Amino acid sequence: MLGLAFETAVPHLISARSLIPNLIVILAVDLGLRHHGVVPAIIAFGMGYATDALAGSHPGLNAFMVTLVFLVSYEFSSRLLVTNAFVGATIVFFGVIAADLGAIAIGSGLGALGESGPMVPSILLRAMISALVAPLVFSVLAGSKRLVGLPARAARE
Amino acid sequence: MRGTFLWRNRVLLTSGALLILSLHLISTGVHPGDFAARPTSIFLEIIRPIDAGFKHLSAGASGIVNDYLALVHVREENVHLRIELARVKSDRARLAELETENRHLSELLELRDVLGLNAVAANVIGSDATGVSHTLILASGESNGLRPGMAVLSNQGVVGKIIAVSPHAARVLLIDDHNSALDGFDQRSRARGIVAGLVDDGLILKYTDRSEDIRAGDTIVTSGLDGIFPRGLLVGTIKYVHREGPGLFLNVSIAPAVEFRGLEQVLIVTQPPPHIDDQVKG
């Protein structure tokens, strides 16, 4: 919820929206990479649905995209031998692009993607900044998890 | 249990079910009062005080922090004086902020009097969580009489409409969002069209016949036919008209009258606009 509060309050205070990392996608990637189970999938969906409450006009749209990002992260984590911060940052980079373009495509139809050309630089910038911030967020989350006794590393099946 | 197909693929199956649920929500939509709309209201309520706190902090804290940092390492005899100066500066900044807010609210009150409709003012405390859509979060909700579908205005013109409410917060879909549309017309030529938002920033006038006399610089106002916005409210000014290319309709771009990013207070029309016949007579 703090991540969402950050995402809604800060853009209203500063003009450069692209400079604000997509914390929800970063959290979804962390869940997919490190927590393999039914509950993390539901948490990812819940985070997306919470985002829907504060973004856009189609409830379910962000829930879909965040769950998809979680699922892709989970699949990468299940198949790769190493899931370090670089892998996480790479997934975050593509996850932010997919989430933004997917939200436009699902919300307004595939035709709207053609109009989104001017938005691509800002989406790419946001994806890059999110990817740069992601390792820091992962380490903060890992530290927090250790504090409360949760597993901080990938739980392989 | 652990070796079964269901257990081995539990994450995939759960995620798949949740994806299908999401698609179902997108395709059917969530109506106010639905069970699926309750989380929206709860999340808005939780976010409201945090966003309001962010706004309050940003308004007052920067001056205090700067003054405080300037006080570090100064001589002992200057400390009290500088603290006092910082307090006065902070008070002055707060007063300037209150003065600005007062001016905005006075302008909104004037607008309400001109409209002759019941309306309430609300503070803007946040914006869209993703940035892909164009929405705002208001610090007023159902307890202030706000309901989904109500028109939101500023002293500059039309802002948008309310799409979700909680007891103490509401969300506004701005008219420049790509999912927004309202009925408008050219004030000079009376040519009608649908004012719609773009994925990127900006507005366009859709479904305006090629034979219509529309020029750059013309003013677009609401028609009142959509049953949401009262007739005659300023939407924007035409930037350019492209008559070239195929198609039945004109390609018209509009510059919005409202500077959406700088909005601090807005006016919400709590009473449905009068029937179009009454508006035209009035």
C-alpha cells in the first residue's frame, strides 16, 4: 500500500512521471522469483487489483498485467539456474514495458498501440529507471524478509 | 498429494485462474455497488490519508528542512533567532499556500454561482498510480455527496467525471484519458462531435462531418447531451484541422482549456444537469 501511495502521490508533486519507478511490477517480479506457491500468486493478483483501484478506468486490467508479470517471473525462476538481481532487473525492465503497453492494448484495443508512439520514450525511460532501482528494492525486501523470518531466496520446486 | 499434477502445477493453475478472473472483470466491467467494487472503495480509503499526508508534507516541509539545515553549525547566540526566522518563513509560506487555496476556492464558488447548480469543492491529493491512464484522486467522497458519474470542473473548464468513490475519497477520469468521451460542439459553427482523449496527451474531436466549418482557434464547449456535463462549459480550443486523407470525418485536435497537472482544487456538480431543453431555454 505504501508503494501505491508513493505511485499516486509523487507524480502529482513532480512533473516527470517517467522518473518514478513502477514499484508494483518490481514487487511482482520479486514474488515470482523468490516465492513459489499459491499465496504469492494471489498476492500478485491482489496488488494488481489494488492498483486498479487507483489507476485507469478498467478494473481487472492491472490485476491481469501484474499476475502475468508474476507468472513470467515464476517461469524464469523455475527454469534458470541463477536468479540474481540482474535477472530480476531484466524481467522488471520488460515487465514495465509489457504492463504499460498491455494496459493500453487491453484497455483501448490493439489499435490504440499505434497512437502510443509518442509515449514509448517515456515508457522505456520508466522501465530503465525501474530496472535500476529493482536490485535495491530486492535487497531491502530480502532484508525485511530475513527480519520477519521469511525465505529471502528462491524456493525451487 | 505433492506428486500429483494439481500440486506440481498449482502456481500455473492459480495464476491462470486469476488471469481468467481478471479478463472477466475487464470484459464485464465493475459497477458501483457490485461486490467487486468494494476493494476499490477500501483501497481509496486507505490511500487517502497517506496521499493527503504526502501533499501536506511537500507543501510545508521543504521550507522547514531548508531552514533547519541552514541552522546547523551556526553560533549559539544566533540559534534562537534563526529558528524564529524559520518559523516566520514557514508561516509565511503556509499563509501564501492558504491564500492560493482561498483564491482557487473563491473562483470555484463563482463558477458554482454562474452554473446555478449544486456543487461541492474538493482538494486533489493524488494522480493515477500507473501513469498510463489519466486520473486524479480527490480528498472527498460519498460522505460529501459525491457519486460515480458526476461532472468535475475547474474555473478553467471541464476536468472529467467521477468513476469511483469511497466514503472519504474519489477518483476522477480526466477528459484527456484515452477511455474518456463527452459530447461537445464548436461554439462558432455549432458543429457537433465527440471530444475524446488520446493515449498520449491531448484531445480530439471525433465524428465531425467533413462538410462542417471548423477552424483552428475555435472554442469547443459541452453540449449537455451526454447527461453528465451541463451545457456550455469550456472544453478547449481547436489546435488544427486536417481535411486531407481518407475517411468520412474531420481530423480535429483540441488543446484542453484545463492545465490538468496543476489542479489543486476542483468543483463537483452534485446535481444532475437539467434536461437539454431547459438548458437551451435558460
